[in-house]
Amino acid sequence: MIFSVKAPIPGFESIKEVELEKFDDFFVKFISKSDTTVFTLINPFMIRSYEFEIPEYFRALLDINEKTNILILNIMIIATPIETSTINFIAPLVFNVDNGSVAQVVFRCKPIP
């Protein structure tokens, strides 16, 4: 499915449209239709307890309500050995499957004392 990017993805502002290609219940390939960027995405709910509130700005931007079919995925950097791979839990990608839109919600980190 093709998704329209509704807010610039930090560091990848040129990406305007993306396609998702599902591998399995865990992994999805994120393919930019605007350039050669490809990400590996992961379903965070398959590997840990994960929850957050979608801020109102993004709810409005993506036209999300209580009946909207949404998909939450996180960018994963796969490394060798696999144990050193990382997942960006601070900035999930929120997809509105019903209208084909996506935005990355970037949460602020609290400073470590």
C-alpha cells in the first residue's frame, strides 16, 4: 500500500510517498517513492509492552479518530551481530491505513540525571 507522508520525516524531508512491503508479523520494508531510501520497520507490539498517546496535532494531521484503522511501526537498524541492532522507540511511525497517510511522531526524551 502507498502512503502519503503528511509531516516531514526528520533527516528525510524529501520523502513524500512511501510503500510498505510486509515480510511477516514482525518486519515491514519501508520504501520511499521519492528517492532510494529504504528502512526496515518492526512491529513494536511483537517484542515488548509499548504504548503512547498520539498527540492531538498528529491525530488531526492524519485524520485519526476512535474508528480509524492505524498501524504503528518503528525504524530498526539491523546490525551484525543481531544483538547490537537498535530500534527507535522514541519516534514511531503512525500510519492511517484507511486514508493512506503517515507521519513520524517524535517524542522528547527526558535528560538523564
